[in-house]
Amino acid sequence: MPRYDQHTQDFMRELMGDMEPSENGHAIVKSAGVLKSSTEAPAATSAPESERISTKPLRLAKQLLRGMEDPRKAIGKAVVRLAANELMDKEGSIKILSLYKFMNEHYKREWWDWEPETIWTMLEQDHLDATPDELRNAIQALQVILNTFAPFEHWHIFENVGHAFNMNPVSFAVVQPLEPDEAALTMEILRRIRPATEYEVEVLIYIATCAKVAGMVYLPDDMFPGVQKYLDEITFEHLLRDATKKVWENPKDGISSAQHRSGISRDQVEVQIYRLLDVKRYLSKEVGDA
């Protein structure tokens, strides 16, 4: 797979390059909406509730849906071969949280502000025979998370950070909707690295739209925090949502007779449950107890 295309690299450099040195030698970010200093722990930022409510979810969702390709045609995840066992699982795909831990252990916080070429040189000098494109994309995505709030504020940044974390091709030139399990993994990684930071509404609407494209009507808050309310505004499948939620939370109960009489079938609910189980299994595989 190719590295970030030139447009993406220009964007990354704009985010990462608008800095000036401070007295203690650490980079100070001048742009609004990013961390004040690379020595600070990631901090929370969010728009006032009044601004959040003013967003038009349906309009944005429709725009996203028009630009999305069929997720069933999405390119499969690439398998990455690395020489450092700390960065791999048994199948050779990068574990993002293991990569984050590895970089911090070996380079402390210094790598947060390094230019990409410096990182590739250091890794190849110290640990690896080569730095595959997937590894480079993942590290650059981690730098964006550590130095900016962009993945929490802009849906297209969240999308491409998500593709980098899921070993997919990364491009700002086209809309490539994340699969629900990929979006859930991205949210979980962001939560673990920046636990206090909240999402802007447009990112939550984007995730809801990805779920709608995939045919999902219920998104448990532990896997998709804050997304269900926006999915409700663009699906209107409230009866199926309620039946799915009931079975998901209490598997032995099954759907109620009232729900059955309303036209909700067991097969419909089972399809929803299977999709949720796929997401849960993927999170367990990629994150586990990391």
C-alpha cells in the first residue's frame, strides 16, 4: 500500500508543523484547538452544549451517505510483517496500543514531535529492518492524536485516523466509510490515549452514518459512546432497536410478544446481535487487555 498521498502529508505537516520552540526546548503549538505543549498530558476540550444541539444531524448524514461507497466493497485489511515482536500479533497486524507503548518506552515523549523521516530513521537504526507503509501511517495517526484535537473535531480526520489504525489505505481524496468494528476500535484507542476528550457532534454523526450504511440500528454505549442518539435520528428503526437492545442486555429473554406482534422477527434481531458480536470480537482481538 502507498504512504499517505501528498495531500494527506501536506495536511499532517500543517498540523504538526505549526509549532515554535519554547524555553525548555519542547514544541509549543500555536494553532487553536491543539495542545499547548507537548509536555502536557492530553487535555479535554469540547464545544458548549448549545453549539452541539444546533448541528443538523440529518443533513450531515445525508451528505455523508451520498459520498460513501458500499462498505461491502471496502478494501480488506492488509497484513503487516514487522521484525519487532512488540508491534505484532500472531497474524502480523499492528497492535496500535502496543505500538504506542513501544514508542513511549523507547523514545519517551520525544517522538511525539519528531518529523516522520526522523522516526523512520530511528526505528530502522534501532529496531527494524524496514518501516512498512502501514506502520508509518499508524505512527503519523498517533502523532495527530497526541498533538491535536482534530480526530475528535472533524469527521474526515477521524475517518482517516481510523483507516490508519485498521491497516486500510488512507486518502483524503475520497470518502471511505469505516466499518462499525473499525469505528469502534478507533473510538476505543482514542479513549485510552485521550480519556478526557469529548467528540464534536459531526464525528458522532459520521459514526452513526457508518452504522446506518452497515444496517445497524443499536450501538451499545460501551462500544460506541454517545452515538445512539444520532443513529436514532437517521434510522427510525426504533422498534427493532428496542428489541435488539433487550436481547443484547438480557440474551435469555428474547423478543417480547408485543414486539413480535409489531412485526419484529427473531431473524431481524439475530442479524443485529451477530453484527454487534462481530464488533465485540474485533475489539477483544485488537485491544484485549492492552
